[in-house]
Amino acid sequence: MTHHFILMVEDHFELASTVYEFLEQHGYVIDHARNLDAARHFLKNQHYHLVLLDINLPDGSGYDLCEWLRNEQGLDVPVLMLTARDTLDDKLKGFTAGTDDYLVKPFDFNELVVRIRALIKRSLGEVSNRKLQIHDLTLDSATQTIQRAHQALELPPIQFKLLKILMRNSPNVITKQQIITELWGDEEPESDALRSHIYNLRKVVDKPFQHKLIHTVSGVGLKIELQADEN
């Protein structure tokens, strides 16, 4: 079973505990931060599929954390704001800061789960059938096909998903642990499984072509892009 990881940033302990228990019952893995400082620490050290974010926090505003996520960290993790502020100006400020959705307190917990599922599915490319393209490489989710330089490429399902993860996050680097989490959830693969899949993916996507697209960032992870010196 693949688990989705959520960071909840909420200083109201009773509400946080209730939400925590409810989401755990629905199969989510939750970390809880009570302030911005703790939230930044979690986000620098762990990959999340979604952030539940309160606006009023002891050491600042949820808007600030959202802007830090988008502008300084370059993370596109979905953000769902939970707040008692329900004016149009508040919502516009949230969307300007980079939030993806907005739920006003008090809210129905079943609606919370529905919104979480929708945001995560959209983020993982399970809703959109749009084509992903990097240089001359295209991946079409609707038809489950891949082409490079107008040549059809064949990949087994796990490597198709690996390529999709890299292309969806391009040009950002994605860590090997993030890839493992997205591919296998909490079911850790054999120690060399990811290395083997990366090797075989490169054989199909890069080796027959002039320009290399899949790059290792030493000590960090992988990214896919056409680098400047390859143009």
C-alpha cells in the first residue's frame, strides 16, 4: 500500500489532534508542526504530498511559509489552507502566496479528506492527461506513450512512473528517498532496485541519443533537463 505523507501546520492542539487521528484512519501519514520554524525544519528534511497550513501561527503567518515554499525552496507541494478567515481578500492573499485550496473553519472532516485526495491526485498527475515534455522527450499520460526525437520508446510500468516523476518535477532535483516513497510507499525495495531502474531508464531514454537528459546531482538525487552545455 502506498502511503501519502502530510505535514499539518497548526498551533491549536485540540484541533490538530482531532485532524491527526481522523486522517490517520484514512491511511495518511501525518507530521505535526506547531509553528513556522518547526514546519521549515520538516519541509527541508522530508518529502510531503500535501501541506495543511493554518494562517495564524505563534511565530508568523502561514502566508509567509507558503511564499517561502514557492519562492525560496521552489517546492510545488500542494498547500491547503485551514483558517477562520473567510473574506475574499483573505482568500486572494492566500492564492497569491501560492496556496492551492482554501477551507474555512469550522469544516466538515469528510470534505477535508475529499479536498486532500483531489489535490494529491492532481499533484501526482493522476487527474491531468496533459503531455509532459523535456527537450525532444515527451510523455503522454493519456495514451501511456513515450517518444524521443519522434521515436517511440518502450518502458515497463515502474520505469514509466519513474520517468514521469522526474519530468513532473523538472528542472528541480528530486532525492532518491522521494523517488522511493513515490514508487513504493512504505514498502522498501531491495537495496539495488532503484539503481537498477535508473540504469535501465537511462539505457532507453538517453543512451541512443546525442544529448543526455537524466543527470545525477551528487549527494542529492536526480533531475531531468537539457543542460546549457548540451544546447
